[in-house]
Amino acid sequence: MKFAKRREKYARESVEGWQDGHREECCQDRHASWMTDLPHHVKQLPLSKLTIPGSHDSGTSNLVPSTVAGVDQPKHIRDLVRRFPRIAKFLMPRWSVTQHLDVTKQLQQGIRYLDIRCVAVREENRLRVIHCLLGDTIRNILLKIKYFLHMHPQEVVILDFQHVYNFVFEDHVELCRALITGFGAALCPRPPKDQAVYSLQFMQDSGFQVIVIYPVELAQFCWTRELCPSPWPNTTSPAFLKDFLTKNTSARDPNRLFVSQGIFTPRPATVIFHPVSTLETACAKPCNATVKSWLQQHQTKPSNQCKSEEEVVQNSSSQHHQIQQQRIHHQNEQQQNLGQTKQHKLQLNIRKTQQEALPLKQQKSQRRQQQDQQLLTQQQDQQLKQQEDQQLTRQQDHHLTQQQDQQLTQQEGQQQAQQQDPQLTQQKEQQLTLQQDEEPQPQKQENHPTQQKDQQQAQHDNQIQLQMQEIQQTQQLDPLPTQEANLQLTQQMHSTETQQQQNQKEIQQQRREMQQHDQQRTQPKPNIVITDFVMCSQTSIDIIDILINMNY
């Protein structure tokens, strides 16, 4: 009893010290009045559409070391504590404390959801906070909350009595009386089942500052668990925790409060394998890191939710219309680029053919020179042949003259002989006629092949002239390109292709952003997020900042 009185005395002194010395700190803190600083259109939203930071096992900052495990622990842990009291006295405080700040400092730092788990201590006839070990009394915690709300009349606090141990009906009545005496008219009544949760503006106008979630419906201000479900992940895996939080937030009722427990629950094996460690280093720090990353994925502006459905539809339709216009413009640009690319390709092909035609022209010119040389040689041969033919003709004429002279002499001799033998004269005349018929035939055979060669050469010359005329026409229409022009054309082609690729990437990014925006708009954001060791590390500070900024 003496120990209990001393503990109560220290608690009162701490409350009085907070009342006297910490008011200025509470007023100076940036998150102490974040609900009053919200815009008007956000205040008109129900509390279920706001993001509210909370703390897990909020009253465990001043647990009392002991060799006895609390009633909230399972039986096998209590048996182990009884068997090994000294080891348990060393381990239990390290693995039971979940918050270093008391309730007043948590409220100053922006926490608006308090997870309170109490037990009825029969020896003291008091209600205390419990988490494996006993903590402060419920009356002192309620006094701290009362003073904070008195200093900030526009703020709202949610008290969740998630678990009560060793309670009988009289204990429930005593706790309800303590709530009524502490807060009175500031207690918010339970809304009807068919109606949504009240808005922040309604509660501020009505003077309601406290929402009590209680397991038993004893009074009108006791909200049931149906109005604020709080599923427990019961894990130490970051991936499982993320999946658990996303599934529950996507499936939650947007007209009801919902608690997302961003906590890791240690197993007995974790305590055994980490005897020197604490709950903060082994579980809270990695858990806060996963909660922070999860919140950053779901961090969206609530302006779309604050607006009416018609405005949202108009905005979405205008955005889709802009995207369609961009698509049409992009298609037109693609068609123009395709036409330009086709023209460039045709020009390149023409110039390639011209470049390929250069060696052909050279070959043709060489061939023509060779042909000209051949023609010259042929002409020279012909001239030689003609000279030879003339010499032959002269020789033949000379021979003929000689023959004629001989014939004349023979005729004279024959005439003389005819008189002697007329038959001989007839035979000689026949021989002469035969010789005259056979002489012109070799000249005709020699002239026929020369005429064919002349005709073939004339045809070949005509073909060469036609080809040269075609080449000259192509040169007049499109002059031969230089290497610089070809490089410029290839660069233009490459630039057009890169522009097309960039435009396609931009369109794909816009589509992805629109899809993400639609998904974020349809998916409900988290409502109440509770963590361990509030404001004890940079990640925990960032979590509170993210949750509060998600309301703007």
C-alpha cells in the first residue's frame, strides 16, 4: 500500500508539473493544434476520411519493473517468469515498454489516437495501465488528456480501451464515471448505425472533443468496436505487414473509423535470440521504416476527395480530353514524320543509285574508248584490205591484159588453126566461158562479212549514245550529292526517330500517371495509423508529418 501511495504521489506531481511548466511548450509545438489549422473544406469531411496519427500502448512510458508477468500475457510466459524471476526482471522492461514519451508529450507532437489497455488491481482497488507490467493509473492519464484539451479546445482525441483485464461490472461503471467526471459534455455520443461518422466541423461546433471506443455499451458515449475496427497483424515480416495494411485499408468501410496497426509483435524466439536487445531496436525501428515506405506509396492529396463528385468527373473528363488531343496531335506528327522519312528514303535511294551509277559510267566510258580503238583498228584493217584489194585488182587487170594479149595471140593462132581443126576451137571457147563465170564469186564472199560487222558496230554506237543521254538527263534533274549532304540526311532521319521514341515514352508515362491517379483516387487512404516509440527517431517523426500532411 505504501508503494502504491508513493507511485500515485509521483504521478500527481508529474501532472502538476506538466500543468505549470509545460503549457508554453504545448502551445509552441507545431503539431499541438494541427486539427484547428486544417482548411474549412477538410473539416467538413467525416473523421473516417482524415489521416490521424496514433500510438500503440500509449501509457507504457513509466512501467514499474517486477518479477511477476501481467494478466495480459499467456500462461506459458507467466510460468517462465515464475521459474526464472531474475532473468524475467531484466528482460520484461526491455520488451514491454513501447513508448518513451508520456501521454501529454504525445498529444503535443500530434498524436490524436491513444491505445489504452487497463487492468483492475484488486489489491489497490485501482485501474492501471498494463502491458506485461503495471503502469500509471487511468485517472492520471485522463487528467493529462483533460488539461491538453482545455488548452486546445478545437482538438479531438480518440481513446480506445482496446483490452480490459480482471474487469467486473462495477469496474466498468467506475471507468465510465471517471470519463464523465473528467470530460463531461466533451464526450461525443455514438452515431446511429446507418449514419456515417461525424465530421470534424460538427464536433468542433458542438463542443465534442473526446471519442471513447469501449468494448461494452454502457453509455451513449461508448462507441462499439464495429464503428472502429482494429485488426492485428501479429507478424515480424515487413512484406507481410505491407500486404496486410494495404488489403485492410482497401477493404475498409469509408464511413467508419479504421485503425491500421503498424507494429511488429515479437515472438518468444526473438526475445531468446536477442536477450540484450530491446523492443525498440529489434522491432520498432524496422517496423517504422516499413510503415513510412507504405505511407509514402499511399500519400495522396485529399483535394480530389474533398471536391464533389461532379467536379471530380469534370476534372477527369478534361484530363482524358487533353490526353486524347495529345494522342491525335502525336498521330498527326507521326504521319508527317513518316511522309518526311519516306521522302528522305527516296532521295537517299536515288542518290545511292546515282553513286552506284558512277562506276558504271566509268566502265561505259572505258568500254566506249575500247570500242573506239577497236573501230579505229578495224578501219585501219579495212584500209589495208582495200589497198591489198586494189593491188590485187591491178595485178588481176595486168594479168587480164596479159591473158587478153595471149588470147589475142591465141585467137590469131586459132584462127589459123581453125581452118585446120574446127573442133579444137569450140573446146577452147567453152573453157574461156567457164573461167569468166568463176572469177567474180570470191569477191562477193569477201564483201558479205564486212557489211555485217559494220551494221553491228552502228547498232552498238546507237545504244551507247542513248545511255549517255539518259545519264545526262538524270544529272540535270538531281545533281550528285556530296558526303556532307548524305550525313545531314542520316542525322535528320536519326533525329526524327529519336523524337518519335521520346513522344511515345512521354505518352506512356502520362498513361501510367493517369492510371496511378485513378487508382489512388478510388483506393481509400489510411484513417488511423498507430506505431511504437513515437517521436523517438527520425522515421517516427516523418510518419507523423506524412500523416498530418496527407490531410492538406
